[in-house]
Amino acid sequence: MKPASLMPLVALVSFVATPSLSADPANPYPGCTRIFNGKDFDGWVAEPSTWSIVDGAMRGVGGTSRLAYTKADYGSFRLIFTSRMDPVNNDHPGILFWGDRPEDPAKPKIDNAGWLQFMPPFGGMWNYHPPQHCNLLHQDLAKGPRDSEKWHVTEMLCNLEKGTLRAAVDGVEIVRYQHPTPAERKDPETRIIAGPIGMFRHGGGASEYKEIYVEADPKEDKLITVK
């Protein structure tokens, strides 16, 4: 899947790891709550045939499930996490949001379930609304990293009422998105709704996610990992 863009790249930047934003190593992001403890799947739905915990990260590979997802629903939120991928045939990590809550944890529905997907670290987006999933047009602000096999820190700032996404990787804002029908909550082909946040296991490679933090209903339209 290739990312689509409404605008040309306007900046080429170098990426460095983002330092902690507070002196508290247990909660480095002010206003955020850690929702994955690195020890078990408390607060998550994660099919064990696919998802395990390795060195403090949730790891998805093989099995029957393509998604580990939160038990809580989120509309407007700030999500900060660290991820990497063992890519096979252009596999990539992915975060799914604003879609239907799956009914079958072993085979969570993704196609035609209304999900939007942001793909770190390079910044692609994908649309899982019916009748056919497809590329999601968005604005590229900077070129995201392509070395997904290395750990990268991603921040996503999503506003359900406005239908907007802002995303940064390693402290640099790279993508903005505006949903064309932000107020639609019922039409399955165009709606966005509060729902779980899902960590995607894509293709045959191993996807890993750790240090996952969320702020529900952020008060500021500001990416806190961007200097």
C-alpha cells in the first residue's frame, strides 16, 4: 500500500529520538496515561495466537488476529507510542482508529469496518470504509523515516468533532488529515465514530509496540513531542 498525498513534500528533515518531556520516567508525557504496562494485556483485547509480550513490547506475528485493540473507546485523543517492524514484502506497522469495535477477538474485522489507519514511521494513511478499502488522501508536511525496523516514537493527535489528525514521528510533524464528513456518525461509507485504538499486525513480519500513552479529549491542538 502506497501513501497518497494532497501536497508535495515541503521539508526534508533528519530524525532523532525525542527526549522525555518530564522528569518522571514513569510518565514522560504530561496529561497522558500509560495504557500498556509492558507486562500483560490488561486493558487490551489481544488474541494469544498472534499477540505476546517480548521485552516490554506487545508483539504481533502469525496467528489469526491482525489487531490488538483497547477495551476502552476513544473519540478525540492524543496517542504516543514507540514501534518497529520486522518487514516482509513491504509490511508496515499501523494504528487503526474511529472504526467499529470488533466482535471476534480471534479474527477482528478490519475491511469495511470504518477504520482509518495511520502508518508509522513513514506517514501513510489508509481507509477501511466500505465498499472498498483504499488509500486515504492526506497532507505530507515532511518526509517520514523509511527504516521501520528501528524503534521510532510516534504521536497522533485526533479530534473527532473536527475530523482531524496531526501526526509526528521522532519529534517532527509529518502528516495532517481532514476527514471530508467530520459530523457523520451513521453512514457506514463516510462516518467516523468513537471506538477502540488498534495496533495492527500487517503481513508476515512481526509488529512491535511499546510505551503506549493516551490523553483522552486533549485540551490543546498541540503536538507535545514536537519542539
